Amino acid sequence: MKMSKEESAVSGGSKAVPAKQQRPGGKSSEKYRLFLCIVPFLILVFLFSYFPLYGWVYALYDYKAPLKLSQCDFVGLKWFKALFSNPTQVKQLLVVMKNTFAMSLLGIATSFLPVLFAVFLNEVKCKWFKNIVQTLTTLPNFISWTLVYSVAFCLFSSTGMLNSLLQDMGIITEPLKILDSDKHVWLQMILWSTWKGLGWGAIMYLAGIAGIDMELYDAASVDGAGRWQRIKNITIPLIMPTYFVMLMLNVANFLNNGMDQYFVFQNSFNKQHIQVLDLYVYNIGMTGKSLSLATAIGVLKSFVSVTLLAIVNFVSKKTRGESIL
Amino acid sequence: MKKEDIDIPVKHKLTSRDYVFHICNYLIFGLFTLICAYPFYYLIINSISANNLSAAGDINFIPKEIQFQNYIEVFKLSGLSTAVLVSVGRTVIGAACTVFASAFLGFMFTQEKMWHRKLWYRIIVITMYFNAGLIPMFMTMKTLHLTNTFWVYIIPAIVQPFNVIMVKTYVESIPVSLFEAAEIDGAGLFTRFFKIALPSSTPILATVAIWAAVAQWNSFQDTLIYITDQKLYSLQYLLYTYLNQASSLATLVKSTGSVQAVANLATQQTPTSIRMTISVIVVLPILFIYPMFQKHFVKGMMIGAVKG
């Protein structure tokens, strides 16, 4: 009782202290209080972005799945050396790198398509047509690769739409092998990613074009510039900076093709030409042989990617005076 | 409006070359649009047409003998209803968590009084540019006992640096006076967050929500890597397994078929009909929400472009 009385007296006293005196103390604790509010989220970031980096030590061990890391042999750089010295490993890696380079280069080579798409769609003056085109062509971007594969399967498998149509018309007798063949795998992959991404890729450029001052075009028209001249001298130069950024990001992601697309389309027939680095890491790490080797490849890939990003950013700073990060 | 107003006086007449250009332009765009849209149409009309006609490849342009038996039968497949539940659950809970975290962090990082604010912000943003890789992530999830739990879909996706940047940029555009006035009126941090920051940034939060929801709905890789328990399969993953297991699918079909003693050819399930029906179930939510939220997608992309 006494205590509580005293306490209430104390708290009553502190209440009596003018607000001005309380403020400074309140402010210095305020900054920690604000920090404490975000601590839970910082912990999440630490757990799922920084802590996994510790997993890179698996690359230095001969890790066998159910064991603890301490029960496995420390092998130092064995896996990294194996990547470059073991002949079968080198051969396999070369095939994988060839696919990775092919897909990335094809991706870069087709990166101008969204620009063309935007420039020419901008020439379409019929509004409803333009809207329909934009809506329907961006749709594939929002479906998963699983579903793209499902579409591919329904249309192009040996019992799919194309084959039954051609057989009905008597053009072919045997079903064409499209998905389950090793031919034109790269072409198929780039076609699918174009199908999925072209309309969406163009949106950014379309928005860029919409932001161009119409007076520029009018002035050009008055000066007698035709359609091609307007495209060449106004539209293209003005969306080039955006294109440059996209291109640079493409270059920075040279080794990161992602695995979803290639994973869903892979089968025993096309494996030689579809296995890109990301898929390869999955295939050797998760479906069997070596978690440690897969980690080693992942580590190398990360270093190369970060280096590429730094280089690209440096180039961007030098040439445009602007970083892309 | 504006464009046409100005264009008309300038362009006198369309020359024949203009006509050729426009015709080609419209044709090419029309064709590409058809190529983008037709597969979805094909899936839908085949999933609602008689299965024997569909199997014979007769359904290419118009649905025939419309029936919805496929949809009823497909939900009898073991695993499908749970997969729908898992996918809907992760989409709703995941998107909600991401939106809340992005909103809160975005708001908090505008609080200049925060202790080492810039440092924490950088620590979060920089995670966009590296990742540990597949195997270390798998090991991490294992260490945290998240593999084979529903939460592996949700927790790692809560903090997304890109979304945090977007919301922060947006909150910074809200007039500071609004917050200051509230502070003078005695509004605490959370009051300012819930009463001012949240309602004022609904456009950007809608964008984040849509992006997060679509990403959750479409995600497939996390099931593949972290989940072995069939009860936790997402719809996308289930579709993938159905696509690849023609033989087991056939037996599945037979077992569901035998329930009805004499199965009607038109409504009897085939592996293809099951695949197409599930595909439609997977794509339908996207088809529905997409036109409504197209603007938001674009807005998010543009803010991203400015920042990116």
C-alpha cells in the first residue's frame, strides 16, 4: 500500500514536471523506439538474405545430404578445381555454358523487339484497337511458366492441336515432334519467352512515348518530316535511354536465366540444349549428385553476376553520368 | 483527344504509301494479338466441350456440346481442392503480409529521427542485387524448419526491397505538413501510420498488392524446392505434375470414371481434358483480375522504371 502510494506520488510528480523538460529525453529514446519498430523486419531480411550466404561453406565440404556439416569432410577448393580440371565435368559445364550464352545472347539480340512494338503500336491511331492489342499481348506475362508449358503441351504435343489439325488435313501422317525433340530448342525457348514478354516489355517504352511532347512531332510535321523521319529522329532517340538501361540490366543478368522456363520445358530428349546454368545447379544439387558442387557453381555464378552488375553500372556512369542501380 | 485535334490540320491526305503502312501495321498487330490470346481461348473452349470431340481435335474455334462435367470431375481428383486452398491461402495471406510490411517499412524509412535510418535502408535495398543461390536457400529453410510448412510460402516473401522503395518514394510525396499537423495534435507514430500514411498511399499499395498476389499465385519454384508433402502442393505445381504424369493420370481418370458405371463418352475424362480444365482453373483468376488492375500494373512498372 505504502509503496503504491509512493509510486503514485512519484508518477504524479513526474506528470507535474513541465512538458518541456520531458521532451529531450523523449526525443533521444524516440530514435531507438523508431528503430525497434523495424527490428522484426530487419531480422527477416537477415534470415532470408544474409544468413543464406553462410550456406556457401557447403561448397568447401563434401556434403552428404542427411548428415550434419560437422560430420562431413572439409575438402577446401576441391569442387572449384574439379569444375575446371575434371574432364567430364568440364565437358558438361561447357555444354551448359553454351546454352546459357545462347539463351542470354538471343535474349539480348531480341531486346529491341519491344522497342519496335512500342514505336509501331504508337502509329496505330485507332484507340480501341490499340487498347485491345495492349491488353491481350501483356496477358501472357502474368501467367506462370507452368501454364505456358501447359499451353504448349495442348497445342504442340504429339496429340496436340497442331498435330491433329495437320493430320486431319492430310499434310502429315506421323505427328511432328516439337516439344519432345532436341531440334531447335533454343529457337523454341526464345519464341516462348518472346510470346510471354514482348507485350509487357513494350509497355515501358509506350509510356515513354506517351510522355514525349506532342509539339515536337507537330514541329517536325510542319517542317515536312514524314513518318519514318519522325520515328527515326524523335521517337527512337527519346526512348533510347530506357532501352539502354534495359540492355545493361540484361547484360548484368547474363548468367541468370532463371530456371522456371527451362525446368518446365526440359525432358530427356532436349536436355542437352535446354540446360542453362540455373537449371543445371538445380539438377545436380536437388535431384541427386552433389549439393556441394551445385553450391560451388552457385557461388561462382554470384561473383560473376555481382561483378557484371558493377561493370555495367560503371559503364552507365561513364557514358550517361547516371548509375542504373 | 489532343493528339487528334492537332494531327488533323497537319496531315492533309493519306497517301497510298500510308495506307499500305497502316494495313501492314494493323495486320501484324492483329496477328500477334491473336497469337497471344488464342491459346487461352483454345483451353477454355476445349475444357467445356464434349471430351470425345475435344480428344479428336474437333474443337478449334467454337465450343461444341457444351458441358461443365469436367470441372465437377476435376474437383474430385485427390489433391486438387487442397491445392486450390493452398494457392488461394498463400495468395491472400502472402499478399496481405507483403503489403503491410512494405507499407510499414516504407513509412518508417521516411522517419528521419530513426537511429541509423540510412544504414538499415541500405541493408535492405542492397539485398535486391545478390542472392545466395538455390542450395544455400534450401539449407537455410531447412535450418529454420520451414521446409514442408505452409509458411515457407509466406515468411521469406514478407520483406521485398523493391516494394519498400516504391512505398517510401510514394510516402515522401505526401505533404509533410499533414504529418506535422497530426504530430502537433498529439498523434503518435502508429496513428500517423494508420490514419495518414496508409490511406494516402492506397494507389501504390494496390499496386504492391496486385504484384504480390500475382507472384504468389504463379509461384512454382518454391513448391518444387521446399515442399515434398503433397498436402502443401500449390495449384501451379499440381498442374505441372499432371502435365508430366500421363500414365498415372490415366489411372486416376479410370478410378474416377468407374464411379459412374457407364461413363458417357462426351463427359468421360481424358488426361487432356483434365490438363486443360486445371489449366483454365489456374488461369481464370488472372483473366478476371487482370483487366481491372492493368493500370496498377503499369503504374508499378513506371515507378520501378524511374527508380530502376
